[in-house]
Amino acid sequence: MGLERKIIADLDGTPYPIYLGRDVVDGIVGYVQEATKNNKILIVTDNYFKDTLARNIADLFEEQNYSVVIHALGAGKGNKTINEVLKIYSVLEEEEFARDSTLIAIGGGVIGDMSGFVASTWLRGMNLVHIPTTLMAMIDSSIGGKTAINFRHTINGIGSYYHPIANLIDLNLIDSLSSRDYTSGLAEVIKCGIINDLDFYHYLSENYQSIKNKSQEHIIEFVKRTIEIKIQHVQGDVREGSKRLLLNYGHTLGHSIEVSTMKDGHEQLRHGEGVSIGIMAVAYIAGEYLGLDSTVYGSYKLLFEKLGLPVDVSASAMGMQRETLLNACIKNVNKDKKRLNNKLRLILATEIGKASVFDDVPFNIIENAFNHIIKV
């Protein structure tokens, strides 16, 4: 088949396979059969895939005499709530799902996070299979065991850590992504180069046009390398005591911007767009606080712009006054779950390819960073 990869994720003593390539979902029945003899399957999917991918996978299982239930819901962040989770629990109870039955999550980060949370808590843990359908979910949210739902204005306020029995990353799904969704995912790819691998960062910079054009050869290589970097940082530190924290590079300020710009409970910025703006904000902080060379900031900005990622946010484009957005970002960043001893922990890149955790950045510099990246 050529362009196929298998990566073993051994994160906390429970290794599981990540299958990467085209048509890998076709083998899903065999992967489940290796893990359990229970023939009950719950597919949790967003509405977009209900009658296509979810139905096709249900057919594969039903051909082997499995009992399959499909539960579909909206994929927006506004649906990542306890109310939607309770609906899934109701299905599990009514259909008498046991611990050794399997929940298959088909969708992006919202579906994966919610499904993982449900699987981790139903009868204290049932089998979970991820089929991520966005680039962001493929390289980030479906790997590492984080599961969560939002609580009021707190992103991922209620969650747990839980790993799947398999993760199927089918590159066919990238073909159907909108340009915006594909580009949004690239922010996490660039992030991994910045915090860990200078050569990878240069690879992305040199091949940005092919990557932007969805070159199949480049897609499988950058997805594979990004996954490897994520596993490297999660291994031995699933609960974010040390090296896993580095994966939050750009996220602290980025999350604040995402939640501050939500309108009527719905996102106006994709997660990756928030991350790219957040990276520019912490690069500014690194310049102010660490004296990071301004050419590094310029390098990030140029690469993001070449790939079509935002480097700042316009308050008016979000339907807000600049001062209102600035105050909301400052307020929300103080709620960040990565706080320690009432200090805000920030990940700063000390150079391209290396990053560290800092918990002593003066708050006025953080405010200055918001001032820098929030435009009229």
C-alpha cells in the first residue's frame, strides 16, 4: 500500500496502536475483535458523518453480527456540555452497554473529547476507539488521553485522562476538509517544530507550498512526525507534571482568545487559529522577557502568513470593541487550568526547537502581549 504507518503509543503502561494511512478504517472490526469479545458498539459521531462514514462503519460491524447504535450530535464547541454527555449515558444505560463493549468516536476534537470522557466514566471505563476526522484531532486531541467537556465559560473544565484501544487516522478524511479547517490544524504541526525540532521546523518552512496544497507525501510525513513529538512529550508525563506542559505552547493565551471571542456559545475562531495567535503572543513575551531575537518572531509570523494562519485578532471582525475584547482576554487567562500556586504558567520558546516552563512572567508583560495581538 506504500503510504501507511503504524505507531505504538505507550504512554502510561497501556500501549495501543495508531494506524496512519488511507483506508485504515476498513480494518476496524479486526482491531476491536483483538481487544474484546463483546459485540455491542456505540458510535458517537457528529451529524455530518451520521449517514456516511458512521453508517459505513456500522455496516462493517453488522456484517459480523455486531449490535450497533449510532448517536449523532452537533460538532460545535457549544455542544461540548454535560447535557450532551448525559444523553450519551442514557443510550448506554438503555441499551445495556457493559464495560467490555466499545464506544467509537467519529469526529473532530469536540466529539473525541466528549466520547473519551464518556468512555472513561461509564462503568469506570469502557473500550474506546478514535476515528478523528479533522487534522487537528488527528495530530493532537485524539492522542495523549485528554478527555473533557466545557463548563460554563471554562474550556475543558471537567475531564479525565483515558486512552483508546486503537486510533485510526484515515488520510482520506483530509480530502474533505475545508481549507480553513485544514489550515487550522497546521498550527499544531508548527507548534511541535517550535518546541522540539528545529529540523522539522525548517522542513515545514521549506515545503510550505506543498503542505498548503495537501501533498499526500508531505501530509503523511508531517502527521507522523507531529504524532511522534506529541507521544515523546506525553510518555511518562500523562498528567502534565513536566514535559507534557510544553505541548501547551501558545495555548494559554490562545484559549483565552478563543473563549473571549465566542458568540452566543459558538466559536468564531478555530482552535488552531487561536493557537497561532497565541504563539505570536508568547513569542512577543519571549522577546520582552527573555530577549528572544526579533528575527525568530519574524520567522514565525512569515510561516503562519504563508500558510494562511492568523497572527493577530481584529476585535471589530469579532463584533467587539477592542477594549472589551482586551479585558475579556485578561480576565479569562486568569482562569487558565495550568495555574500553579496562583501563578500563571507559560511555555516560552527559548529558541526554535527548544521551550521551557516559566511561572514568573510579570503580568504586565502578558497584558502587553494581548495589547500587541489584539487589533481594532
